[in-house]
Amino acid sequence: MAYQSYVLVCGGTACCSSGGDKVVAEFKRILAEQKLDETVQVVTTGCLGFCEQGPIVKILPQGTFYVQVKPEDVKEIVAEHLVKGRVVQRLCYDPEQAKKLVAEANIPFYQKQYRIVLRNCGVIDPEKIEDYIARDGYKAIEKVLFEMTPEQVVEEILKSGLRGRGGAGFPTGMKWKFAMQQPKGQKYMVCNADEGDPGAYMDRSTLEGDPHSVLEAMTIAGYAIGASKGFIYIRAEYPLAIRRLEVAIEQAHDLGLLGKDILGSGFDFDIELRFGAGAFVCGEETALLQSIEGNRGMPRPRPPFPAVKGLWGRPTVINNVETLANIPVIINKGADWFNKIGTATTKGTKVFALTGKVNNSGLIEVPMGTTLREIIFDIGGGIRGGHQFKAAQTGGSTPRSTTSRSPRSARSWALAASS
Amino acid sequence: MSEKTEQMTPELKAFIEEWKGKPGNLIMVLHKVQQTYGYIPREIAIEISSLLDVPLAKIYGVVTFYNFFKLQKAGKYIIQVCLGTACYLRGGDDLMKEFERQLGVGVNATTPDGLFSVEAVRCLGCCGLAPVVVVNGEVHGKLATKDVAGIIEKYRKLG
């Protein structure tokens, strides 16, 4: 990396809507004008999570974190920070109007977080496959294709204790095992990106910020269960995520990481997108399969489960976006590593979209077992306007509300939250 | 509604050709139709029925099942007011009433000049900006009722 500084500008939906794209353009214009574009690189990243304070600009290597940056602020950031090395104090996030915090690591919003699923969100340019590869991207698929049998892959995921993040919390490895055990023939791997619950945008942010992690995970799953074809069922309401996925699929094709004979291993796998059309029920897996087939999205009773009879009657595994984003990391770092994070029965982390009347709304990721209180008060910065906490609604329309008297952890919360 | 007959565009025809052989193509084709005309015109649905060899009744069934597909032409600018939980809590409902009042039309209706229609939508996923209104893909966040007139004016000027 030959650049001296990096300007990361959040390119998630929320920051774009707050004018983040104009900030990027302004940085590029001024840096070119001052001939600094050889030493400073501007990167549009995925969601940095702190949507409340967008547009967010982060400057590396110092890690300085600027909030609510407007195009007219860019000139000052370039002149002061990038040229003279002085932090622009007035643009730093400041919860108490007192001492200025400059680095992201010092902001309470980030201190309690643990990022596995969102490991690349806000770090890489999601439209560049090289960025993903530089962060161990597509290393897991290589390991799986050349060093592991499908049985070993399934065993590793089983051992990791990963459970579905779509809401039901079903062990992912079990799903894969059922599909793997079906007789050979056409099988399908489906990614459920029909995130429809009010206030939930975890999956959208993952797809916008790190689309390749989902493609890699689907390919791994395809290898494990013996599927050569994958579908991503995504809401039509997520145009940016759709575009980033289209770009990512094309790039993966160009490098031989998707399509025929992946990395010369003899394994074929391809992924197509299918759009939802505004039916909430299609997040349910049997309805989702109907919709991919081009029908009305009517759920049907199970069994038979999709792992036995799914898309066009063939064995099909359906995993949620967040579940999949964990897979490459588990393969790279091992089930034993993943197993140490979380609680006795639920491993790993959970991503939450924290919204409503809290001070810091945004996208967060915490270890399973984190309490609601920590999420609302430590990360969320408490209730807006200094009011008292009354109730929180976890997940969509199904779970009950939680009041200040009922302590619940991220695990039960996560299980209640559906995609 | 006007009785204007829609013609199939070459682009749409090419898209259908490309998707013809793929299983489960109907919804993707309908998305393209809606993107082209802003709704699903009956005459186009009839053509698709024969091109894809799908009964018209099935197309009607699918179109009416999914919220996204419309059978009538919407206004040039579609004002989508988010009434998801986060936006509702921060006043999405008041925005909706204000748009209805200023435009003189109810929800899911189009102004007589064909310029605006107002829709209620569910979570758009940028709750950090609540309450949110989207006009033809452009997001307006952190709105108050006093901002409504300005938004309408902005698009009216564009004509």
C-alpha cells in the first residue's frame, strides 16, 4: 500500500442519503486539485454502523473519526488533517460536549462491540474484490476445496455451534448435513436476504459492505452439500445491495472464484439473484422458495423440509445472510476459536440494528450473552433526551416487548429477532 | 385512467428473450415490466403470457399477491412515506397526513395532474434517518412536517 493516508467514507444507504456520496466527490475533487491524490486514497466503504451521525468519515492510519461531515467541511479536513496533521476538533463525535474523542476505539459506541460478521464493513471498498482478498477473502474456499472433504466442512460447522441468524436458531451444520445426505443430483443453495422486519437492516448492511463474504460462504456451502447452483433472494427495496452483489458476482467470475471449475478444483458453482416483490411472508423459507420459482409466495407445511424437498422439489439449504457471513471466518480460524465466543448454548456474535429513541442508533455487533442493558445504555448511549427507559421491542412483530424489569440477553433477543 | 395502449419496448423484448429459458423467470420479468412502464399494463401481461407460456390468470395471481406490482399507473413522482416502527415513532404518520393535506389526495392515489402519488411503505432500512420519505429513489431523512412543502415544491419545479 503506497498511500500515506486513507479517507474512508461510509457508502451505506443511510450515509448516502445524508449526502455521503457528495462528500466522496468533494474529497476526490479537492485532493486532485491539490495534487494529493497520489498520497491519499479515498475509499467508499460499507456501513460503519453509526448511522445516526452520518455521513461518517474515518481517516487512517490515525483512525480519526469524523461525524456529520458536509461537503463544505472537506476543504478544512484536507487542509488541517491531511496536510498539517491536526485533528479538526469541531467535526469529532462528542457525546457530552466536553472532551473531544478522536479515535473510533475511544467511542463508547464501538468499545463493547465484537465484529465477525461485520469484519470488513467500513474497512474495505465493497466494489473491489482485491480489498476482500487482502483481508483473507476467498482463503476459506481455497482451504475447503483443496484440503477438506464435504463431510469435514459440515463437521467443522457443526462443531462451531453456529446457529441460524434468521430467527429460528437452528444449527446450521445440521441443515447442511441433512442436505448432504440426500442422494446425489441437482441440489440448491439459497441465501435468504428478504430482510423485512421493521427497523432491521443487518443483512442489507452486510451485503452492501461485504458482498463477497456471502458469495464465498455460499460456495463453501454448495461444496459441502453438493450443490452447483445458488440463488440469493433479495428484496427489490435494496437497490444498493443488489448493485454491489451484481458487481461482486461479476468480479468473482472474472477471477475464477465462481462458475465452472473453481480455482481449477473441478467444482462448479454459480449464483443468481432473484428479487422479492414486497411480500413480507416470503422471508419464510417455503414461501421464499415458491417466490424464486415465480409463484405466489404461499408457505406450505413442513415436512418435507427444504433440505429434502426444496426448490423445484430438489434438496435445498436456505441460510440467512448473517449466518453465511460467519462461515468463511469459521473455516479460516476454526470451530474451536468460534466456540469460545458467546454463551454455553449459543456461539458467536449477533448483529443488531439499534433504532428508535436511543441516542446512538446504528448497526452493532456484540457477543452472544450481552445484555439488553449494555446494548441500550453502553452502546446506544441511553435514551434520547435523558428520558427513562420504558420498553424495547426485540426483532420484528412477533416477539413481545421487554421492559426495564425483565433482564434478557443477546441470545434470547437474537432468537426472538427474525430476518 | 387513460386508455393509452402500451407498446412493448425492444429492451423489454430482449430481456424476456434472455430470461425465457430460465425457470422461475416470471417475477423477474414482471419487475422489468414495472420498471419500464411504472405498472403492469394489461396488454403487456397478455403478450408475456404467450411469450413465456404462462396463463394470464397466473400472472394476475402473482401481480396481485406482491405489493410491489401495480395494475394502475402511478404519478410521475411517487412519494413513499415510511411507516415502519422507527419512522412511525419519530412522526412518519404526521408526515403522511401533511402530504395528503397539501396534495389533496389520499394514500395510494394520484394527483389530477398526474405528477404525484402518495404511498405508505414499510421499513426502508435507514432507521437512523427516521422519519424517512423516498421520492423516486431519492431519500429524504430526519424530516418534520414543515419540510413537506419544500419537498413537494422541489419536484413540482422539475415538472
